[in-house]
Amino acid sequence: MPPPLRSPLRTGEGAFVAALAVLAGARVLLLCAALPFFTNVDEHRHVDGVLKYARGYLPAPDNSDYEPETGRYLGLYGSPEFHLKPGPGGAYVVPPPPWERPAESTSQRIDRTEAYLARRTNIEAMQPPAYYAAAAVWLRVGSALGLQGAVLLYWVRALAAPLLFGLVWLAYRSLREVYPDDAFMRLGVPVLLAVFPLDVFYYVTRDALSPLVAGVGFLWAARLATASEPDRTAPWRTGLAAVIAFFAKYTNVALLVVTALCTALALRAREGARRLRGEGGRLLAMWVLIALPIGAWLLRNQLVFGEVTATAFKIERMGWGRRPLGVYFHHPLFTIDGFAVFVRELVPIFWRGEVAWHRVPLAIPAADAFYTVTTLVFLAFAAYGLFRGQRPAERRTTEALALLLVGGYVAGLALMSPLYIFHATSNPSAAMPYFVQGRLISGAVLPFVLLYLRGIQVATGAFPERFAKPIAWGALALVVAVAAGSEVWLHLPIFASPYNFYHLP
């Protein structure tokens, strides 16, 4: 049995992970300052959502118009570089930012953007509120500090830095208990999380909250199922994380399913979990904590919008049609070629995101191929490892739950794809009728990384014991180099943008 764990910051290992978490947050600040506003991934809609909640907004059918500040911000700070087409000869001609133009030209640009948004409604306005509410509080703090204009917008983006810091640090804290004598898993997961290139941390989006609350919530839920002794605080932490995850993104309902399974495993494993006077009472209270706010929100949606998720408004504005149930299975997803396309598109986008520059996704084909191949190989090895060798039940159960959660997220996207008929210019589209936007399942990042690292460990375990660990660490170093190196390479040209934070007056 390994010795009792010391306080993490009192060890060199803990100090290393703390420094790693700080560097992860610094990476977010560096890159979110390099990207000008507003990215091609609906950032103006999410900024508008933050502004709405900052003024005390509650979703309502007649309350989805854009805020006046949104139009002004879009006119003053919006960069055309995300959607810019090449000019004559294939060159890109970037007009000067508004703060370098004559006042009359800037005023006309603001008038155009305000008129453009006045004819439209924010299709994200009815979506779950957790990120918007948190970012609204963060915005008000920035305002109280005297920040304004573009600096205040970048301050809202910077909220992702403490979110990633928390993800790296709390993942390590939890994994110390699961892998006390396995440094590769205990440290490898925080290392890969710190450099994971998913771009939701670099712009204003409600997808930035899910990696922390769903990922750490998963580890806490797994603790319910695997602890030999009841943890008095675990049900409260798990319940709170599950609620926030649901209110961050509806796709995080997968975490609720896994939390329910973990509760059932706890009831089966520990007699005290079946007694209301003790752990059983805390588990019941956890589910009351989960059910009351979620039930109240869904009931309000039903009463106010006529449906529990309030998504019909968005679907209508997107121009999607409902696919008749009788032809649900006619969707190309249910063919070998269609499923292959779904996987081939989803995996690299899950790794690096969807931001485009000059209408071209920030992607390197070789890196995308690396992400796809290694993901399929190492997840297969992780699944194989569940049935191989003698390992502590806690680890095996945690990894099985991670596989179930990641599979649940992916299955959710797959099963949603045939529900709608898409038009030619939407995303998804008629030509690519699949939900492959990895940000929709950003809550799967932590369990995915855990499985990915476990897959490396199982795959390299075929080598002689004295070589297995160095090879596993070498494989992780290669993955880190590809992820970090490709991200640096892709973002280098963006640092020169005259519209970004580094070029503000």
C-alpha cells in the first residue's frame, strides 16, 4: 500500500503541477490576446449573452434582440480577417482598424453594424445560463476596476485562464487519490491538459466552462463509486458540478447519466450508502440538489417557450427542418462511409477547435491525421486495458466510467445529427450533415485525456518493463510537441493582426 499522501503543494511534484497550471493559464492569456474580435465561432452572440446577463437578463420569447453595446463593439473592434477573401493576385488586403481611421469612417462603420444586428435576433439568447452568468459577474468586476472598451472585452475572454488553471490543478488533486503510485497517469493527464489545443479557451464562448465543471465533476462522481470509505464532501461537490455542467451545456447531460451510475455503484458497494442516516442521506441530498434547479429551469422553459429545452427558436432561425421519424435511419451516418466521415471530422476538431483565419480553419493536415490515428489507437488500447492484468478496482472503474462518458458524449452528437435537415450554408450543412463541432462536447476533455494516456500506457506495456515507462513518457512528449508546436505555428501570423490586443491604441 502506498504511503499516505502529503499536501500536494508540499511536494516537488505539487509545485511542478502548480507551475504547469500557471503556464496553462498564461498560454490562454497570450493566445486570447492575439486573436482579434470577433471569431467566426459565434463570438458576437456569446459576447451579447454576457452583456445581457450583466444587465440582469432572463430568457424570454421577446427578449432576444441584440444589446446596443454589441453593435458598437462589433463596429469598433470587429476584425474582417476571419472572413476576409483574397484580393487581386491572391493577396489579403487588411483595412486599417477603426481606431486608425477618420472619425467619420468609424462612425459609419458602427452605424452599419448596429443596423445589421437590429434586423436580427441572438439565437444563443435562450441557451443555458451558467457561463453567461459567470462571465457577466467577471465583466462587472472588470468594469469596477475601470476597464472599458476593447480591454474589457479581452478581460471577459481572460476568464478562461482561471478555468484552465482550475482544470489542470483539480485534475491532479483528484488523480493523486486514484493513481498514488502511478506517476505517468497522475502527472501525464495534467501535462496534456495544460497543452490541449482546443481553442474554446481563446474566445468568448459558453463552451469554455464545460471542461472544468464536467471534467472535475466526473472525477468526483467516480470517487463516489470507488471510495472504500464514504467521503462526506464528495456528494455535495459532485452534485454542484453536475448542476453547473448542465447549465453550461445541455450536452453535459451525459455527466448526469454517469453520476447516476456512480450513485448506483456506491449503493451496491457500501452498506452505509443504503442508509438514510449517513452516506445514503447525503446521496439523496445530492440528487435533490441536482433535480431542483434543473427541474425548475426545464419547467420554466416549458411554461415560457412551450418546450423544455427552448431550442425551437434557435432551430427555426438556423433554417433547419425536422427529419421525419420514418426516415431517421436513412441518414448517411448509418452507413460505413458516413460513420467514417463523422469520426474523421469530429476527432481533429475535438482536439483543436474551429477558429478559421481568412476563411481557412487553423489546422495542419498532418497534425489532424496524427490526432485521429493516435486517438483511435490509444482509446482502443485503453478499452483493451480494462480486461488486461490485475489492477486496483478503483482505477479500472474510473477508466470504465471515463470510457462510458466519452462514448456518451460522442453518441449524443451522432444521434442528434439525423434529427434535422440542414440547408446548404448552415453548419452542419446539407453536404456535411453531422454534428462534428468538438466544442459541443468540450466537457469530455478530461476523461478523454485520461483514456488517451491510459492507452499509451497499455500500448507501451508490451515492451520490456525497464523500457516501457521511458517509451510511454517519450510518446507523451511527442504528443505534447505536436499539440504545442502546431498551435504555435498556426497562431504566429495572427500575432501580427492590427486588430488584436497587442495593437490597441
